[in-house]
Amino acid sequence: MARRRGFLGLAIVSIVALGIVFLGSVPQAGAETLKCKMVITRTVDKSVPVSDQEGHVLGAQVLEGLSLFDNGEVAKTRIEAVYDQGGATMQSMGYNMWTFEDGSTIMGRFQRTAVPDKSGTQAAKASTELIKGTGRFAGIKGTSSSTGKNFLPGKDEAMRVYNEVTFTYTLPGK
């Protein structure tokens, strides 16, 4: 009897755990999706060397450009980031701001990793928490994920970045 109760208890705990895992991975009901292609250029870059190895730097950047959305909208895009570049791999975190033509904005906090690829660029992946919106995006909650490339600069050139971004979000009252 005690053995049967133990099995029943384990079964209940397993069902609850599986329910949490699967329900946690299902998109929110009513969530909206928006996709864009983002093209930005580094406009500010300040760095300091780290004394542990040649080529290791910590820095701060501003990148600016445009995001072209699948629904035809265009948004000015600005990123303020701090980064740790140890050799060819770059880790960064910071804030994205998308400003749409009607003045509405979306702000996100991101983490991004860029690693060298075979083409001589850096392949990058990022995840973003959408933390604030104004205008038609007021009260936004959600995330975005992106993949892209850093086109490394030559002498006297600015770094250029291309990302494909997918937003999944909800708005109050929807």
C-alpha cells in the first residue's frame, strides 16, 4: 500500500511538472507577431583594452539605422550597447528603440552573442525583452529574437549590422 501511494505521488508530481513545462512554452493567447529586417551602422564606439590578452576590449556603442517591417512600416532604430570582445567573439547587452512614423515606440533590453563565421563576418543571435512602448504600443509585453551578421569594418569604416527580428507581444485590452 505504501509503495502504491509513493507511485501515485510520483505520478502526480510528474504530471504537474510536465504541465508547467508545456504550458510555459506555449505562446500567450492573443499574442501578436511582427517581423522586420534591421540594417544599422555603428555611429559611436568607445573601448578600453583588458590586460588579460591581446585584442580583448570592453566598450560602448551606439548603432543607428532602419527596420523594415513585413507589414510595410519603417521604423528608425537606435541601439545603445556595452560589449566584451575577447578575440573574435563578442558578447553584448543593451537597449533597442524602434520609433515608428506615427511617433509610437517600442523599447527592448537585449543580450547578443556574435561569433566568427566562414564568410569573414560575425554570425549573431540575440534575445530581447520588450520593456516599454508608447503610442499604439503603450503597455507592450513580450519578447523578440533575432539572427544576423556583423559586417566587420575595414580601416576607417564603420561596422554594419543586419538582423532579422521576430517580435511576439501582447498589448493591454487585446
